[in-house]
Amino acid sequence: MAITNTSGRRKTSVARIYMQAGQGIITINDRDMKAYFSNELLENVVNQPLAILEQVGQYDIKVNVKGGGISAQANAIRLAITKALVSDNEETRPALKKEGFLTRDPRMVERKKFGKRKARRSFQFSKR
């Protein structure tokens, strides 16, 4: 199998992955996944598409991710892995689509408006 190159996004995070058949080594920004994600829950988020298809340990994945927080980065990586699995084998699409892994989460932080304290929160009103 050739190297599959896809990207995933969540909030302001962008993840680019390079996936090929291998022993299941996942490298994120030149670090091991366990070293990058201290939280085991985030490791599970990254492995969800592989776990659904029962293909954990069959692919070597090299990830470049930047921007956003650590949780958004994990979700961006999950989307990228899902897209790579679908491009590799189109028959996996219905199972991954049913779980909602192919949908890019469009929620972003609303920008701050002038005359307001935050995006919608006003300054405290003083009558006198």
C-alpha cells in the first residue's frame, strides 16, 4: 500500500497525516502518541476509527498538527485518520459515517465585538 496523505480540522487545529501499512506506530509532531497526549481519553479519540474497523496496529501514522488546544488537535487527527481509511478502502465509509467520524465539526469561537466585553457579554450596567 502506498502512503495516504490527508488532513483534518477542528476549531483552529489542522492535522496532516501520512498513513501506510505497518506495525501501528503513531507519531505526532515527532513524538510518540503516549508522550504527546498525557490523557488516555485523547488517545482513545485518535484510535476510535481504527477501533471501529478493528484495524488497530495495522497502520503506521505520522502526524503533523498545529493550532488550537490538545482536545481539538485529537479530534482533527481523528478526522484525518477517518478520511485516510475511507480513501484507502471505500467499503469502510458506511461504518465510519454512522459513527459521525466523517463530519467536520464546524463550531468555532465567535469573534469579540467592539463595545462588548466578550463576543456577546456586555459590560456591567450601572444605573447611577
